[in-house]
Amino acid sequence: MGNTVIKTSSSEMNKMKEHYRRYLSEKVPPGGVFAAKTPSCSITAYNSGKVLFQGKDGETEAAKWGQPAETGKAVKKASAPANLPANIGSMSVIGSDEVGTGDFFGPITVVAAYVKKEDLELLKELGVQDSKNLKDDKIIEIAKQLVKFVPYSLLTLHNPKYNKMQGSGMSQGKLKALLHNQAIQHVLDKIAPEKPEAILIDQFAKEEVYYNYLKGQRAVVRDKVFFSTKGESVHLAVAAASMIARYAFVQHMDKLGGKAGFVLPKGAGAQVDVAAARLIKSKGAECLPEFVKMHFANTDKAMKIAKKG
């Protein structure tokens, strides 16, 4: 099914809405002005002025209103890395990403999200992109919309369990591989019998290393699985997963801050050393495993600062 997008004015959009009045749908997507479904075409108009036509007669229907801004795909076709399908950006894909692995405070959150190709234009309208480019309040605003219609699985590895598993000899890489594999399987179960055209993992380890981490697991997802660094620029499913994971991470950090009695900083810079030292002085060093990743060098730095103060 091809997609055709045109750009139009608000007055013209009102004319379109009137024209398709008898086909209007009660369900209008986030960021939408109206949605309609004719016998041979679906039309969705957005606040940005873009109107998306989908279906066998989508291109013909769009031609009644203007010249297409984009045709045949909902995502600009970027050159995909050689190991990926050339058109992966316009496929229906499960993307997975994680947040919190480099943060001293807080858990690791891993999300796998399934984005259908017909929803790609909607995700663009919502502003889905690499969560590193956006502030937390904007990520939360977008993620709250995403979780309403994107099938996803969120897994959270809280600090006490993380420290126990890491302390038993399990590397962070292995922990991430286990979480990604599990989250992807959960989404596959949710959308069954439908199947994605591809599964894209934001790469944190080489493919052979990733599967080596999963040796001994009962169920390992391998079919149509691809790996790419900067996966959010390859497919919006990875960007969506990243945003939902960030949203969850921020919520957990807020809860931990409530327990600590003050706002906990993100990252692993000098500011977290000072915050952890403050925590040690107020609650004792024994509280740290609930709040931080103990194997980080920040632990020793915080202990030294606490002793000095």
C-alpha cells in the first residue's frame, strides 16, 4: 500500500473535511485535524498542514487536492548501512533501545516497540526522533501519545537486582542482551499472528557477541533481526522505543528522588558524586545499592567526598 502526502492550507483542509464529511472517522490520531476512510482510500489530515492518503487509490485521490510532497513511502529514504535491507526505513519494524546504562543513579529501562509502516507519518507528526535531541518534558509529552497506539514492551532492571546480577559476574552487555531479547519476544507475542518485516536493535555489541550473551536461553529471537548503531536514524521504531524507555527512566528517577529527599542528577559526572555523598551522609552507605550502579567508579568518589564532609 503506497502513501502520498500533500501540503495544504488550513482553509483548504477545511474544504477537504467537508468534502469527506460522510466518510469521517470518530478516531482522529494525535496531532490530527480529521481522519476519513472512503471505500478505496484513507485520508488523515494533520495540524502541520500535511494530509496523508493511503490505499490503492491514494495517489489519484491526493491529485485532486495538490501535488505530492512525498510519494510511495512515509519516511525519507536514507541510504541504509550495507548489512540492512535497503528500504528498512519504510518497513513495519520492531525497534529496541535502552536508557540508563550510563547513568550512576537509576535503573536500566529497555523497550521494544512495533511501528507499522502506515503509522510512520503519524510518528513524524508527533515529533518522534532520537530522544537525546529532546528535553525530558518534550519526550514525556510525545511518549504519552505513543503508548496509546504503539505495541511495546517495557522492561526495567532496578538497581538492587542489577547490582546483584552484575556482582555475580554478569556484564552489563549480557544484561542488556537478555532484556532486549525478552522485550522483543514480548512484542512478537502481543502482535501475533502479525509479524514484523524486520527487527532492529540499536547496536551495543557486535551481532556475534550479542548472540553469545544469549547462549543457554530457551528462546532467542533470530529471524529478521538486524543491528545498527544510531538505529533511531534508520527507523522510527527505534526512536519510539528510545522515547518510551526515557519516559519510564525519568519516572523512576523521580521516584528515587522522592526516596532520597532531593532531585537526583542524571549521568555519571562530578555532580552525581556530590549527590551520592549527600545520600551517604543522610542515609548511610548501606542505602546505595537501592539507588546506584555500585560498580561505577562514582561509588568510590562519593565515599571519599562523604568522608571529607
